[in-house]
Amino acid sequence: MFEQLVSWDKSLLLELNGSDSLFFDGLFLTVTQTVTWIPFFLALIYIIYKNNELRNSLLLLLIISLLIVITDQFSSSFCKPLFHRLRPTHDPEILYMIDLVNGYRGGWYGFFSSHASNTFGLAFFLGLLFRNWKSTLVLLCWASLSSYSRIYLGVHFPGDILVGTLCGAVIGTLLYFLYLYLNSFICKQRKYYSSAYTSSGFLVSDLYVFQAIFAMTLVYVILMAVYLSTKF
């Protein structure tokens, strides 16, 4: 049964990996780079700082930092060395069937995906924090796009992404409840009844700015894809 699952995982990867489009090669190569999302992250920090007292802001940033460390290190420092599952780009069975982009292969081991764990962990945590369906949708789109880029580039199997997604979702949710518990000792709980605020106290107009920055980042990604398609 396990061997059958592995076989399906490899077959699905070969269906989803790469394309004959230089545009999409450049697009997903840009999407997978952390530097692409710096404005996105800065917008999140700004929203947290602007909509919370200083003590609460520091607690949130501490919890988010802890979330990234846990999801990243559990994948990179524990699971990958433990399971030793080769990335598709290093798997001798399908090595020469992978559609590489600009020679990018990644490290040796890939189970499970740190990208998926990190992004979905953050998406679930912030989605629960903001309590705004549009922002949650943006966060899930960002996490999904970043995670799929790893399959497109051939450096992760779909199973690596699935497990990373589930791990990130669990860790993000648990750390959200840890935040609620710690926050109950730090800040007085308030109720928000105005439509200008989400139920958790974030200005909806600030979240619109965050959503706009996500949209502008996608425009940047598209422009970079056009540029890189002329360079490959």
C-alpha cells in the first residue's frame, strides 16, 4: 500500500511539474523566492503594530516568530534528516524526467516541505487572528501559490506539500490558541461592534491595504516572469 502511494505521488508530480512556457518558469521561480514577499510581510507587521497595544504587538510578533521557527525546523532539522526522502530532482528513478527551471534542484531531501509548512502555518494563524474572510482568502492563496511553486519547480512531491500543509495548519492553529491564552493575561479583552472593525479588533481599511499589497505583488511577479522569460 505504501509503495502504491509513493508511485501515485511520483506520477502526480510528473503531471504537475513544469511546462513548456518560459513565462510560467519565470513566474514560479519568482513566487518561490522569499524576497518577493517582503512588502507582503512588512504590511502584516504594520497591521499588527497599528491595531494593537505595544505589549500585544510584541506578543504577536513573538508568537509568529516561534511559529516560523517551529514549522521550519521541524521540517528541515528533524523530518528531512529522519526520513531521508530524496527530492524529485535527486531521485534516480525520475531524475531525468523532471522539468528543471534554470538548473534549480534544491537540497537533497524534501519530506516534508518547509515552504508549505511555513506558509500555511502563518496563513492559518493570521486568518484566525484577523477574522476577515477576504484576508483569509488572500493568505490561503499566497500559501497555495508558494507551495505549488515547489511542485512546479520539481523540488517537492505533492505528498511533501500535503504533509507540510497539514503540519502548518495544526501548528498555526495551536499557536493561535496559545496566543489567546497568553494575551488574556496581558491585555484587557474588548468587544468590537462597528463594521469598521473585524470581531478581533482589526480595522477593515487596514486589511484592504494588505490585500492591495498582495495584488501589487502579483503584478510584480507577472512583470518579473515576462522579464525572466527573455533571459532563460
